[in-house]
Amino acid sequence: MVRAEDSAEVKKFRAKMETEEAKALYKKRGAVAEFPHLWIKDKFGMRRFSVRGLKKVNIEALWLAVTFNIQQWIRLRWKPRLLQGALAPVAA
């Protein structure tokens, strides 16, 4: 028979997560944290890593994260500025 007791940190975390504020914040997690995972799996086709070994997997994951972040930067910052410049009236 095995009996496990939670540490003080786990008890403190569970108590914090029982508050309405924490529950409301946790509900937002799906939109914020899960979207990049979905995008990487779907658009980059990354269902499995193409390398072996923790070090290599970490490097591959880092490259995926950097690629995702650059795409988001282009979409949110660079592309709107480019479109504004392209749509601006030409001075005669």
C-alpha cells in the first residue's frame, strides 16, 4: 500500500487555484497557450520530432518557437505597416 501526501507547495497551489480569480485566469489559458501548439502541429506538420536525443529535440523545438514568433511578428507589426505604405496615396 502506498500513501502519498501533497507537499506544502502543492497544497498552497491547489488553494490558490480554488479562488474565482484563478479560475477565470485559467480559462483564458486555452486561447493564449494552446494556439501556438495547434499552429505548430498543424501548419508546420510537427506531430513528431525528426531527431533523437533531448538536446536535439530542444533545439528543434526552439527553432519551431522562433519561426512561430517571427511569423506572428510579421503578421502583427511588419505587414500592417507595409500595407499602409502600399495603400497611401501617391503625391503628384
